[in-house]
Amino acid sequence: MALQVKRGLSSRYFRAIIVSGLASLAPTIVTLALARSGTLDPLGLFGAMYAVFLLVQQLMRDMFVNAFLAHKPSIVDQRLKAGVVSLAGLVVAGLLLLISMPMQSLHFAVLGACLHGILLGSYFRTLDLSLGNGRSALMQEMAVFCSVLVAGIASVLYGTSGFSVVITWAVSYALVGYISSWKAKLRVVPRWEMTPQESRTGRGFGFQGLVGSGSVHVLTLLLTTVSTAVVGVFRVSSTLLGPANLISSALQPILIGSLSDGNGPRTIAGGAAVDWPRAKVSAVVLPVVVSLVCLALLGVGSFWGALLFPGLWETASPIVAVMFWDVIIVAIGLVPQTIHRITWASRPALLISILSASIRIPAVLIGAVVFGAIGAAYGFLIVTVINTALLWLSCLRLIRNKI
């Protein structure tokens, strides 16, 4: 049994790593196309757009998908749940388009126009990685990567603007989302398909995600008001460690499906039981895998960073070492965070996220104002350590109380 557990987990982890690696390549090409201008401001604007792109997908997973996955839904339920994602996508897309007008932001306008398809594609990709074989998710990312690669090459050969590559990236994700939804026969007609208990739990985890790891993306937007150049530095640094970050993000829905015991008794809050043998394996394997990926990326980082960003790498390289530890510590906290979601223990998770956000926002903003990008990076790292420690303490408390 233990061997089967390890094999099942390792295959899912491997698929998530490959898909996440591909997902990081497309924004890397966009970053390279924008870096040709030799200034950090265009990179900062794309960094803000990318932060919204990641934040909205995270909230969709936290509010509508993660609690749903814990109970191993049927194919019919998976198709019906797409209506909720479709409804949320239309609402958020409309808000983004409205916000883009007074801001005169073409980046937000493009993202708003494409967001509905992007969220449908993200929902399908999450299901395929968590409950399927992951092949369709891989094909999704391959299609987006190839489209952006062609646009990036055209930008170099024909001198088209870097913003044309940004548009290609967003439109490709939207088209892939619609095509995937059609092939999977998802019910994309906007509708509300959630029980009152699912809605309460989803709101709790959505708010927790917003003030927790989502506050990192919110902070990116706030940092844009301080200096787009600071956000640009983080965008350049993220081209190196971005794959490791995306791996951590992609693994959580997979962990929810893998670590939940659908045949066990429900918890007091209505969540699923935890498969503890798998949880123990994951608590060791995940940080090791992410650490190895980070070390591999750092091994080639100095050479490729200086080659690809000759005018910007000297500014961005000090941030990479700090981000390295941040990514690993986030991975250490994935298993206790997942256990909170499986068991629907939203209250302690929410309290931890609120506490972390109340420290993170002033720490990062003050660090950015006083010390620049390196100060903001250390602010992120310090709060990540605090958040991970609190998650493990809360998880141990849940175990003692038999959840």
C-alpha cells in the first residue's frame, strides 16, 4: 500500500511540475519581449497584470473548486460546477473592464476581455491535474506556449511591440479555455450550483486566500503605486524562480484530491477525512522536490539572467536569493494548508491569514519605500516564515482534537 501511495503521488507531482514549468515559460517570453525596451516600467505594468491573472485564478479555486474536490465529485458534478466558474468569470471580467477605463489601462482591458475564457480553462486544468491524467492540461499549456513563442519571435524579427506579445498571451489562454470547455462538455451557462454549506466554506477559504497567499498579488498591485520599477525587478527575478512558484500553486488542488479520504467519516465542519499515510509522505516529498527545482534554477540563473537581461540583471539578481528561501518555505506549508481545506477548517486558516496579511502589507510596503526591492523581498520572506509556522501549529492542534 505504501508503495502504491508513493507511486500515485509521484506521478501527479511529476505532471504538475511539467505543466507548471510550461506555464512559466509563456510569461517568461512576454517578459523577455518587454525587456527589449531596456527599462523596468513596462515589466512593472505586466507584473501588475500577471498578479491579477494569478489572483483571480487562485480565488476561483479557493471559493468554488478546492472544497468541491475534497469529496471526489462525479463527472456530472464536475461539468455542472463549470456554471459557477462561468458566472464568476463574467462578473470579474466586467469589473476589470470597468476599472480599466478610468485607469486608462490597456493591460487590464485586455485581461478583462479574456478573463472568462481564462477561468474556464483554469477550472478544466485543475480538474484534469487533480482527478484526470493531466494530458489535456499539458496540451493546454503547450498551445499557449507555442502561440506566445511565435509572437515573441515576430517581435524580435519584425520589431513589433512587446505589448503585442502580452495580447497574444492573454488571448491564447482564453481560446484554449473555451476549446477545452467545449471538448470536455462543461456546462458553461452561468448558474449558481453550490449548497449553502459549500457557499459558506467557499467564502471562508476565498477570504482566507485573499488575505493569505493572495495578499502577495494584492501587494504587487500596491507596489505599482509606489514604483512600477520595483514591480519590474520582481518580474525579472520571477523569470528564474517562477516555475517553482507555479509548481507550489498547482500542487494544492492535486493534494486535496490525493490526501482526502472520500470513504472516511466527515469532519464536524462537513469536510472530508484525511489520508494520513499520504499526508506524511507529501510533507517530506514536497519541500524536497521544490528545493531541487529551485537549486537547478539557481544553477543556471546567473548565466541566463545576465544573458537575457543584460541591462537589468544586476538590479534583479540580489532578489533571487531571498525569493529562493521564500519559495521553499511556502512549499513546507503546503501540506498543513491543504489539511485545513480538506477538513473545511476554515476558521483557524482564516485567522492565520488575517494575522499574516496584517504583518505582510506594512512590512513589504515599508521595506519597499525605505530599502527598495530588496526590502520588499525580505518583508515577504519574514511573513512567509511566520505564516508557515502558524499553519503547522494549527494543523497539529487539529490532529490533537481529532479534527
